[in-house]
Amino acid sequence: MSVRVGVLALQGDTREHLAALREAGADAITVRANLMVFFVLLSAAACVTYLAQGLIAADIVVLSLCLGAPYLAAMWSGVRFFHRASDTIYRRIAYGIVAASALVSVPVFDGLFR
């Protein structure tokens, strides 16, 4: 069986996508680990590019250091919770976080957050 991913692969029922990954021999832990490595490498490449282009100033470094601790705490709690929760619960929490991020970023709410 060949696995095909179309343009609308991220929409709709995720059970079909999970079933295709399982048939291909992938499990949630391996997929998550691969995604983490991908995003770490992507972030590192972006940092190198920003540094090479002179886009990182002192205020950005200070802001990054201030936000680093909460970010690492969230990552740590996510790693700890991932092994304790079922795939369904973890996925629902992840969708909730994405939905909350999307709602907070809507321009209508700019007056509330600035």
C-alpha cells in the first residue's frame, strides 16, 4: 500500500490519518519524536539565517530569554503528559491549545490584549 497525503490531509477526521500511519508501521511516539526533531532543526536554521541577516537585536535576545523559561516549562509538561494520556485526550488538548491561539490572534481582540 502506498501512503498518499493530499492538500486536505489536515482537515476532516484524523482517525483515517492515524490508521494510515499505523498501517505504515508508525506509532504516536515515533511520529511525535520525528516532528520534534524536524521543528528543532527548522528553528536552528531560522536562527542561523536571522543572525546572518542581522535581524536579531538585543531586545529580541532579552525577550527570548524572558520567554524561554515558560516555553521550556510548557514543553516539559507536554512531554510528561504525553506518556500518561491516551492519544485521544492528548489530541483534544492539543486542538484546544491551537484553537485558543487562533482565537487570541484574531484582530477583533487586539484591544483586549494591548
